[in-house]
Amino acid sequence: MTRLSVEMLAADPVEPITSAGHAQLGIAVLAGIAVIVLLITKFKLHAFLALTIGSLALGAFAGAPLDKAITSFSSGLGSTVAGVGVLIALGAILGKLLADSGGADQIVDTILAKAGGRSMPWAMVLIASVIGLPLFFEVGIVLLIPVVLMVAKRGNYSLMRIGIPALAGLSVMHGLIPPHPGPLVAIDAVKANLGVTLALGILVAVPTVIIAGPLFSRYATRWVDVPAPEKMIPQRASEDLEKRPGFGVTIATVLLPVVLMLAKALVDIIIDDPENMVQRVFDVIGSPLIALLAAVLVALFTLGRAAGFTRDRISSTVEKSLAPIAGILLIVGAGGGFKQTLIDSGVGQMILDISKDWSIPALLLGWLIAVAIRLATGSATVATISAAGLVAPLAADMSTAHTSLLVLAIGAGSLFFSHVNDAGFWLVKEYFGLSVGQTIKTWSVMETIISVVAGGLVLLLSLVI
């Protein structure tokens, strides 16, 4: 079995790989997650290996034959990579072209030239949100840190007043907006509509990033008032370039896949006729694969050639963009394997059965499960993938909009309270020159605000749509 559809699970449950009762399955889930947490936190094992071992442990604790547990894990890994692997690769290429061509610097410099004084934190949110669309969180941090530090130093701003809005913009994009890996996998797991999820995600993201960014940064500045550490200001990518792409064309290139996917969602809502030629055309050009592929092909010219890159330089840039995502692909794939093991063990059906007697809304349940896994493992992506696998059966009877809201609820929960078991925590701490306590007061609190505000907005939206 390569993939278990929500419809099949709801209407005619697939025979699980184990006949264990609810109590044993519950213990197996906790034990499997505990193994993953222990391996990642105590033994510092790579998340790919931890998820692989944890999946096999889950099957063993549930009483499943080892060969069937291996088959479930392998099929889940394969279907997940097949579903989102190419999209992650295309996103990485687009992000690398944006960074190396100086396009990201062009966006930053243009916006900063128009901003000043009280508007600077809002400018940082805008910069981080736009740049954060095609970039992985860690790449976005590395790209934006020099800007944050230079703006804080030259404008004599508090580091937190400038840094928190930038981090908020990146984090919200990472947790809620496709084509980031977590949202993509969750969309695939619960069979949500990507365009609708993207549209609702932007609707949730805007107020969330305002509250967690510019507004919270006022308080973060009072709690932690530190100067920008000069030793952490690295060279910017465009300093070695003779020319770089223009602001307008760079923005258009970055937003192209978003526009295409949103256009598809809009056409689907207006026409709603699979046989209509216009809808069929938009179904193709608005699919994630084609939308991102189109953006990458356009970026080769609007970013690469505009920066004066030769064909060999563009080829080298594309090649270098793919190597760093190998680990991400393996983690996402192993997370999909863990998800499939959960489902095939009967855990998904168990949650479906038990939740019938609960008064907890499915969206809140998805958020809580993601929060628990995030706190335990430190990984937003692992939390999203695992939680999506657990609550996928609950999406069977949901409307298109509510299925997308379930994805966003899980994404919001996956960002809750980053602490010492999260690589992002240490990245922020070291770049900003903070102590552990200062990082918790600023970064960790900001992440919690994002999670709670976004989760609350998702619940509110579920009442009106």
C-alpha cells in the first residue's frame, strides 16, 4: 500500500497490520514518539535515523510483524518523497538563485531605502515574508541576519526591535505557507486543496506576523536590550557582483508560483466544472509542480542572467542548491514513513473512534498533537508530519475549507515554544549573541505567540466559513 486515502479510511477502513487494542496502540504511539525524542535529544542522532528507528519501534510495540512494519515505513517514505520531494528541490533552486544573484539583497535594499524610524520593524516583516516564501527557514535566517545586524547598527536600533519582526516573518512562512515542506506534507496527508490552503494561510499569516513581529518586538526590546554583535556580520552575496536584478522583476519572480496557485484555486471556485477548458488549463499551470517549475525557469533569466551569470555559473548555482536539501528530504521522507506506520497500525482509526466521544474540535486536537510533538522533538517539520498522519482520518467528512484549516492548525501547533532541542533556537542564539535565557525571552516567546495566535485565528475562521 503506497498511500492510504482519507476517503477509504472513513468509508471502508483498511485492515491494519496489527490487531492490537486501543490501549496497546496508545502505548505504542507514546513509546514510538518517546524513542524518537530520546534519540534526537539524548543521543543527538540525526532526525532521519531517529524517525526510522522510531517507526520500527512503534510497529514492534503495537505487535505488528517486523516485515509489515518495514513495508509500511518504506511505502510511506516513498509516497511522501514522491509527493513533495520535487517541490522541495524546486523551492531550493529558486531560493539559491534569489540569494546568489543578489535579488534578495535588491529587495532588502529597496525596501529599507523607503523605510525609516518607526516603520523599520514593519519593513523587516515585509522583507522576511517576501524572501521567506521560497526559502527554507534556516536559509532565510542566514540570508537575513546580515541585514538585521547592519540595520540595527547603522540606524542605532535595538537588535530585538529589528530582529524579532524578521524572525516572525520567516517563521510564519515556514509553518503555514506552502511550498515549505511541513505544510506540503500536511496537505498531502489530509488531502487538502493546496490553493485554498495557501489563500487561507495568507489570511491567517498576515495578522499573526503583525502581532508576533512589530507589536511583540516592543516588549522584547524592553526584556532584552542588546547591541548587534559586529563579529557576526558576514559578507553579503551581492558585494561580489557587478550587477543584480531589479526590484520589480525579482518580486514578480518570487511571487509567480503563489499567483499561479491562487489563480487555480480562484478558477476552481468560480467555474467548478472539471470539463471546462479554462479550469483544466488552470489546473495544470496552477499545480504546485508546474507553478514552481515555471518560477525556476523564469528565475534562470530574470535572476541568473540579470546578474550576469554565465550558463556554467547558473548550472553551478542550481547544482549547489540541491546538496543541502538532502537531509531535509530524508527527514521529510522518514516522517512520512512514520506517519504511514501510524496509520497502518490502526492508530488513525483509533483516534477516529475515540474522538467521537470527545468534545474537542478536530482543529484543536490537531493543534494540540502538533504542540506535544514539537515540544518533544524540537522539529516543526517532524511535528507537522506526525500530527497530520494522526488526525488525517478526521478530515474525511470535512469541507474543502475546513480540511485546509486542519493543515493550518497543525502548522500553527508545530511552531509552539521552540527551546533547546530545536536547531533554530541555537541558530538565533549564536547569530544574535544571546544567552539561553535571553533567547527564551525573545525567540521562544515569539514562536509561542505565533502558534497561539495562528491557532486561534484558524478556530475563528472555522466558525464563519
